[in-house]
Amino acid sequence: MHRIIATSLVTAVAATALTVAPAQAASYAVTLKTSRTKADVGTTFTLSGKVTGKSSGAKTLTVQRKIGSAAWTKLTTVKTTSTGAYSKAITAKSTGAKAYRVVAPKSGSTGSGTSPSVTVTGYTWLYLADQPVTAVGGAVVDTPRRIDGKTYKKSIVLFGGSSLVAWNLQQQCDQVTSAVTVDPKFSGPNPQSTTTEIGSTSGTLASAVAQLGSASPLAANATGVGYLGFQVDGDDETTSPVDILSPRAHCSTTQLDDEVLL
């Protein structure tokens, strides 16, 4: 009886040893990197990488793009060099975040390969006078101003120290730029130099002194900022009106939110 059991075990082990798992088919390995993660609309960025695997030279690859939760779609194609390297210039055509990946199709016994994805966000400059704005105190929005021989379109006039204009950037902008001057039309006979600030809910981001007859640059880093405003530092009776000259924001959207909480 013991001899029968032993013989059966030996037979089972031998059968197991003879069972060999089939070799897994090789697939292409694809790398991908982007020359930058932010690109202004109309400018280009470069996707590049390398394909490794059998016959990876002179191989046509598919560049795919994905927006939000939508499916991956074909954007363009690119051909590898003799060493499997590739590089493709892509034009940013709209604002917002977009994901990109590169696919090497199956060839013979080598399976298809897909690169990790990279994200590039499109940006554009917005004139803040064109966006939904909340104004407190006296303010004139979207008016041209000519200072020292230069015309600044879509400017804003703030009257008095309690005046404020604000926008909801939705944390979708990374820069705000403008210049300030004492308004030559409404300043009266004794214009006063006036400090003007760019501020957010976390405090002052930047400030500049507005003076009659000259444009003082006023800009700030707006990364991560929700609500942002321009305000004159002074009181209603002694503060000269200030022009916010052509204020713009560099944003990943073309339309800011119309809700501003003050």
C-alpha cells in the first residue's frame, strides 16, 4: 500500500515538472516627456521619448490626447528614428489641462506599448475689464487711458480710498499684470501720489505708488489665488483717483467665474 502511494506521488511530481508556462510575448516599451507643462495658446511644446523592442526603428507611433474624463483620441502620428527615438512639436490650441500619451502598435510577435501620460495646460492672457467684476465704491470699468504718449485700453478708474474692484480667479491663473497712475482727468488741481495694492483673501500680493503723468508697473504672482482685487490705499477725501492700466491675468480658462465674495 505504501509503495503504491509513493509511486503515485512520484508520477504527479514528474507530470508537474513537465508542465511549463508559455513564454509571455514581449511588448514595446515607450517613454514620454514634455518640454513644458504650461503653454500659451498658439505656442508649441515638444513631446519626446524612445521606443525599445524589436524593430523599433522607423516605426510610426500614435500620439493620443485626453481632455477631462473623455476617452483617449488620436491627435497625430510621429515616426521614430533608427534608434527608436521620437520627437513631435504640438501646438496648444485652447486653454485648460490636457493629457497626452504615445502608443507603439503591435508588430509581428511584439505587442503594442503605451507610454505613461503627461499633462500640459494651455494658458492665455485675459483683460480683466472683460471679465465678471465686483466693484465697491466709485469705479469706471473698461475705459481707455493715455499716459505719457501710450494708450492703455480696457483700463479701470478707482475713485477714492474705499474703491475696490475684484475678480474670482478660481485658482486658474498664475500671473496678474498692470500699471497704475494718478488719473489726469479727475485728479483735480492738487493730485496726490497714491499707493495701490493687489490683494487676495490671504493679504497684499503687491503694491505700487501711482503718480501723475507716469505708469508704475504693478504685477503679482497669482498662483493658487481665488479672489483677487485692486484697491487704493487712502481715504475718500484726500485720495486722488487712480487708473489701473490694462489689467490682465494669465489664466488656464477664457471665462472667470461671476461670483465674487467681498
